[in-house]
Amino acid sequence: MPAAAGQKRDYYEVLGVQKNVSGQELKSAFRKVALQYHPDRNPGNKDAEDKFKEASEAYEVLSDPERRARYDRFGHAGVGGAAGGDPFGGFQGVNINDIFGEIFGDIFGGRGGRGRVSNRGADLRFNLEISFEEAAFGCRPKVPIPRPKKCDTCSGSGSKSGSAPKACGTCGGTGELRFTQGFFAVSRPCTDCGGTGAVVPDPCGKCRGSGKVPSEEVIEVNIPAGVDNGTRVRLGGLGEPGDRGGPPGDLYVTVIVREHSLFQREDYDVFCEVPISFTQAALGAKIDVPTLDGKVKMTIPEGTQSGKVFRLKGKGIPHLHSGQRGDQHVRVVVETPTGLTQKQRELLEKFADSSGEDVHPQSKNFFEKVRELFG
């Protein structure tokens, strides 16, 4: 319900929330209203500007637990907001721009708060190729990583010996430049100092002012058991050193698993195919089957058909960060004998004569269907 002329509206009503609203819900509600009525999106619209100011005032009060408590008890009088007065009455000395730093930083060019850009070093990425077995059981390879290191001549400051970085003249050492956009001002990193707030007037001759020099470091990478193709391993603090003595970034190692000649992987299970002879399938046998742990004996029951899949429990890939393991699935493929000798042929022919179609009802049914179709 609109407020009467000269009368402030209820702050909860302005933001469209209930009195028990949480801090995060309050922020989301303010963001929605502020985006709708922001002056940059409504140029020349006085009504939109007034609603934007009204929402800003409401959020300023309700986002502060102490002021919110006073408002809930005494209304506008409890927070110094006299009806019909200054739309920001009771907030003199408060920089309203600070309210929006976190909420509008990504939209209007701010950085989510005031202060210099972090001089933390960049994160590095490295692709590491390992074998199927190494991915299954883990490994600790030592790999050379191209990684800049802190310049030992200037100790990472970027300045010649006897000199030091100076405050940036463009931003006054703050690391940011402030601009007015519509109703309020926003800040951006200073382009001259990169947001660090300092410049190097007399750069180090070895690193040319960067504070870093090219290097290659051999690092032992702990690859845990159970990793898969594309798994990323984070090594904290082993990235690029920060600017002028800042903290280093992180190193991210992406695992690339080479294909195996026998095994394939699905999640934590391993699949493979094993050929068996016609007689092994017909009579049954014990055969050697390759696994990640070496060869194991597997029983082939009498009358096994080609394509039958057997499960070897616990012979798969170890689960990442746990002691459990997947299974191995073995698909047997019955090989048809070729290059038969005369004696072998005779024996197979006798077998065919003695077995007859009654022994193979499945085959008999097939040929009966053929006769029905073609006469």
C-alpha cells in the first residue's frame, strides 16, 4: 500500500520481505529491487531514482543487526529517519557506496569492497600423463614444472638494491580509481600500478621490475589411488610467486590416464575380454585371467556360451580416498577352431553326427522357422 505524501514506507515493505527475513534473503531482495530501479538503467527517471534511494536506505538499516532491532521496536524514529526529511536521514557520514561494493561489484565494475587488488601469484596448471595401473594404485612421480621463482637479487621487490617501490601517483597508493556512475561511485583497479598501489621507478636489472625470474623446479606429486582421467590434484602454494613479495598461487595437476591394452574402466569397475577354446567352453576348465593384481584362476563352467560375463569381486579400481575396491568383469569369447587337421575334422564330423538336432533345441527351432518362411 503506497505511503501518504511525506510519510516513509515500512522498510520491510520497500524490499518486499517479511520481518523474519534472513540476512542472505534480505541481500537478494535488495539486489532485485536495486537492479530494477538503478539510475543507470533508468536514466532521467526521477521516480526510479527515488525508489532506488528508498531501497538503499531500507537495506542500510535492516542489514545492520543493531539498527534493525531499534527499527523493529521504535520504527523510523528509532533510526533517526524523520518522516519527510532527507531520504538518507540518520545516515550522515555513512558512505552509501560501501553498501553496494559486494552486491554490484560484478555488474558495475567494482571489486566487491575497497582496498588494493591482491598481489597473490597466479595459479599454474600442468598435465601429467600416467599409466592405467598408476591411476588405480596411486604413484608419486617427480616432474619438472616450469615455475617462476622469486628474484634473489631484489628479494622479489622488483627494485634495484638501495631503492624501493613508491606509491603510485595516479591512484595515490590506494590501488584503485573511483568513478561516478549515476547515483553512486564505483572503483576499478588502477591501470598504472595494476591495483597494487605501488610503482617501481628504478627496476631490478635481473627481473626487470617483476620480482620474478624464469625457473624450472622438480616437484614430487602425490597421486592418490583411484584417480581417473581428468582428475585435478591441487598443490597449495606451488604456483607462481606473488608480485613484489606477495603470496604464491597454487599448482593444479590434471591427470591424463593412458589407455590399457587389456583393461577398460567404468567408474571403479574394470572390464576385459578373455578368449577360450571350444573344448574349454564345452567341457569346462580353469583358466588364468589377468587382473591389476596379477593372474588369477577363474573357473569356466561346462557349457559356457560365448559372451558370458563373469565377475571377480574386489579386483577393480580402489575407491578414491577409501579402502573399498570395484570389481572386474571378464567377458569370455569362444574361439572357433581354424586350420583343422584331417583327424580333427573327422572327430568334429562324428560329433555332429552323434549329437543331432535334438541336442540343440535352439538350433532346431531356428531351422524350423527358416523352413516355415521359405518352404
